[in-house]
Amino acid sequence: MINLEKLYSQKTAFGFFAQQLTYPEKSTYHPKLLEESIQVDDPAYPFIKQYWENVQSYSLEQLQELYVQTFDFHKKATLYMTFFKFEDAKERGQMLAKLKVMYEMFGLKMPSGELSDYLPLISEFLYAAEWLGDDRAEDSFNILMAVLEDGTYHLLQGLEEIDSVYYPLVKGFRETLKSCLQEEVMSNEHD
């Protein structure tokens, strides 16, 4: 079960993840971005710091090429979180529809042409949405967390296989999610 207050306290971190998981631009790597987004005592910090140090050794053009090579050409490194479980099955369409309804329920208008299981979009939703005090939040966010837990697990495995610079970033994302779970759920099937 998700601790909605703890998840809410991580909104800035999810904004950071949203920016880092989209196609790189110059502002993606602004020097102040890391220190303004992730606290040193955050459980994800060591992984995010490693990622941040790794990307600093590349030019913007190299990072853009690396992004495309990683997320567009490796099936096991897709940013679409339900693809690993459902690929193109009918159940995936149903889950995409559930996620879209959830986003709209909490005030996010879906960008046209984007699928609702896209990790940067989910991260942006977690950054921007207002769910505290909403009775619908617990059930809705438990579904979202299940999608993220499964999808990021498989993404992390794919990134490890190709020794990707994005591996510590996704590991940090998972650590952030894990820190938002209630204690009794900490022993899950993937960790």
C-alpha cells in the first residue's frame, strides 16, 4: 500500500525524474537541478548522484544520441510501463484507459498522441497532481504503483543488460517509490 503523504513529499523528485527521462535538452542538465530536486538524505540520492556524475562526461549531442539508442532501439528498455507485462494485448489497452481516467480525475490533461503508461508522463503526473484529501486517491495510486513497480523492474533489468547510463536514474526512481510504501508491503516480488 502506498503512503500518499510520503508520495506527496516526493513531488520535487518526481519532477526531476520526469525531466531526466525525457529527450535531453540543455536545461535537462542545469547544474542547480540536482541539488534543488533531491535531498542528500533521500534514499535515492546515491543512485541519482551516480547518474548525474555519469552524464556530466557527455556532450548534449552525445546524450541525445544515447537517449535515442537506449529507449527507442532496445525493446527491453522501453519507457512504456505496461509493455513488459502486456506487450500489445487487449489487457494493455484496458490498463492504459484506467491510467488515463486516473490522470483526468486528478486534473492532468493527457497530451494527444501520448500513451498513459509513458514513464516521463507518469513522473510528471506525480509531480503536478493534487491528491491529498481525495477519497479516490488510495485505490487509484495503488494501481499506478503496481504498474510502476512491474514496469520499472523490467526497465531496470534491460538497462543493466546494456550497461546504460540511465540505470542509476531508474534505480533511484525505484528507491523513491519504495520509500513511499507502507512497511508491510516492502517485501515485494521483484526486490
